[in-house]
Amino acid sequence: MSGTDQLHLEILERLSDVSAADWNALLSTDAGPFLKHEFLSALEETGCVGGNTGWQVAHLVLKRAGQLIGAMPLYLKQHSYGEFVFDWSWAQAYEQQGLNYYPKVLCAIPFTPVQGSRFLCSPDANQTEVQSTLISGLKSLLTDNQLSSAHILFPMSAEAEYLKEQGFLLRDSVQFHWHNQDFQSFEQFLSVLTMKRRKNIRREREQVARESISFRHVPGDESTNQDWEFFFACYQNTYLEHQSSPYLSEEFFKLWAKGMPENLHLIIAQRDGTPIAASLLVVDKESSKAYGRYWGALMHIPCLHFETAYYQAIEYCITQGIQTFEGGAQGEHKMARGFLPTTIQSAHLIQDPRFSKAVAHFLEREHQGIGAYVDELSEHSPLKSTKVPP
């Protein structure tokens, strides 16, 4: 695919076709760590995407005179697993009419429900030109290959508004985020909660402490292969307990840790000195955010999940001065631990006019339902005051 004025669009079947330096130069401060070349290429190199996974790599890149100036992380999907925005019913409706929903085009970070830039642009390029050229290329990809739809998951708010102007339908999702109010200690954090929540958290922490459990915090640049082997055993066990298979491999975590140690932080729970559970934080100090990603345990101890994945992470954020801890998708139980609901959006372009109209009606009803859901959640805020610093 090509354009005028020396602009040239290409589809990359592997991210290694561009250098890490050239790709990462496109990332703005709000892009987030999951868009780094090191993360996305590690997924490809270890076979977590590509091959027969149903994630066909098809990154859309824009060059001017051979120089990379823009990109969108794209995949052709043969299913809807690993997205956290559920469109199985749309696929079923398509198929009932004898149409093919898959493959569809997905612009997203695999297995990662985190908001971030989806139009990557060189700081030296015209952002409006890059964005409009990329979206034109995306639409051409749909039309030229007779694909059903394009889905852009968790873009930044301004990008979502632009996509709406481009004919995309917006869909709401609710996540739960913890906000630092310049707390100096965990006790100070507890002081802003309602009495019921304070008592519950103290009770849960005491329950874990009675089990002779201690915690080891391991910054990524101090982690060892042994640490990652233990973490993977915990992560894998979580899936096995739910009779499922993990999306990510031990090889991936080791390669990720090697490529991005400054962004990773392990929390390992130990009982009488023996590791029994672990959680992983992805840390972006540039934007002052931490992301709770994965957790697992080799034995069941009441409240250990809350302590390892939430309370230890909150203490870490307070110590490091990190302002936002994203607890991830789903889970009203997070509210009882001091997290607040946050609505973010995804954008969807359905090629068939009839289905596009039907999906638009569905999303309008869903939008109203999610609005009512968030209002109801707000009535049960864990905070004495629901006011959160901007």
C-alpha cells in the first residue's frame, strides 16, 4: 500500500523488521510500556502470538522516504480470546447469516487491557497527517481483503473521539484504579477509607500475617531466572485451577525481563522462607503508573491474593510515589480494597451496514447500562469522600 508525497504504508509480518530504536522513537510519554518493541517482539519471538495462535501479526507502519514515522500495532484475529472486550455474540450473529466474522482486524496490545496510544507517531512528523494516513490504510486493509471489522481496544480518549469522527462505534469498559493522594504510609491510605473498609483490610492483612508469611520485592533488574521460573509456576497454576491454558510462556517472561527490567517488579510471598505465591507489577515511572498484571499461588491461603496482588502493590506505589495503580479489568471486589471504577472506551468499525446499525443500537443500550452500573458502584465508594485528585 502506498501514498503520495513520499508516504508509504506497509504491513509488517514481524516486528523485528524494524529496529527497537526506530519503533520506540514513535512512543509518546502516554504510550505506556506495553507498546515497547521489547514487549511486542518478545510475544512474537516466543510464539505467544503468530503461528497457529490465531494472532496473525500485521503491524501497519508508515514511512516517509524510507524513514519510519508512524505505526499501529495490528493483528488479524481468528478468534476473540485475549482481548477483554467481548464480541462473541457479534461473531455468532455474523455466522448465522452465512458471513465470516473472522479474521477480523485488531489494534491492541495482546492479553493486556491497558489504555494507551494506538496511533504511534514520530515527534518530528505531522501528527494529524500520520493519524489520517494510518486510518485510511486501516480502512483500505478491510475493504481490499473483504474483512468484517476493525477493533481498536483501549485507545487514549482523544484518539477515541477521532475514531468516532471516522465512523467507528465506541464501546465502554469499566476498570478499577487506585489513586495515590500523596500518601506517606499505608495507614494514611487507610485513613481515607470508610470505617468498614479499614476494618476489613486490617483483618485480611492480619489473617495473612498469622500464617508466618513474609514478602520479597524484586526489582526487574535484580531478578534471576529462578525468580521467573517460580513466578511462571504460580501464573500457570492460576490457569490450571480454572481448567485453562496460559497465554504466555516461561520463555516469554524471561525474554521480557531481559529486555525491559526497569519496567518490571516481582512480589514474592514466602511462608517460613519458602516461596508460595507471586504477583507481577509493570511499572511506568515516566507516567507515574503501575499495572497489576499477573498473580498466582502454589497453595491456597485465605486473603493471600489480596495481600500479594493489592496491598503489597499499594505499599510499593506509596513508597515509590506512583500516582495510579491500575488493577485491571473486572472485579468489583477491588473496590473494597480502595480502587475506584474508571470508564475507558474501545472503537469498532463494522463493514456490513446492517450489522453496523444493529451493533450501534446494542452499544447504545450497553452504554446506558454501564452508566447506571458505574453510578451504582459510586454509591458504594470505599472512600469517605469520592473526590480524587486530578
